[in-house]
Amino acid sequence: MESFFVFIGGIQPRRVTVDPAPRRCPRCGRLTATLQRIDHYLSLFFIPLLRVKRGEDTLVCSRCGEAPAAGSGPEPDATAARFCRFCREPFPADYVYCPRCGRRM
């Protein structure tokens, strides 16, 4: 009698809420954004067992979608970049609210 073993495993992403406190969304200006990140886990039979990669913290708005964190993506040109006067993080000039701390500029 022969037997065989089926192994189902791999790496899967998982969204983790870092801070559930509502923050101001830099795009729409409402208090509907939370600080979240996407971690990657090694899973066995669809059960996450071990975190293999920790993601970057980003603001995710439940109204308008995901807002990029400060410093991610392509670098804005020097004339369009602004710095938050509270947390000193750079952000695009078209944002009304800081994507890192959520305060109005």
C-alpha cells in the first residue's frame, strides 16, 4: 500500500491594524482613516504561523481608500514637497492634512 502526503503552504499577506484610533484622511479630510500595515506570514494549510516580513505603516481611509504614507512612492519634486510643522515629515503639496500625524496644514 502506497501513501502520499499533500502539503499546502506558502506566504500570504495579512492586514494588521496598528492603531484603531480614527485619524484625519489626507485626501478627503474626514476622521475615517486608521493606521494599518500589511504583514506577510508563512502559512500552513491556510493558517498563518510565522511573520516573515513586516510591512510599512500606512493610513487607510474607509471612505476614499488607501492613502500613501509619507515618503512612499515616487519622490515629489522640491517645489511640490511640503513638510509637516508638527512631525516634520515630507508630504505632497496637494494634501490638506499630514498623512503621518493627521493634523491640518
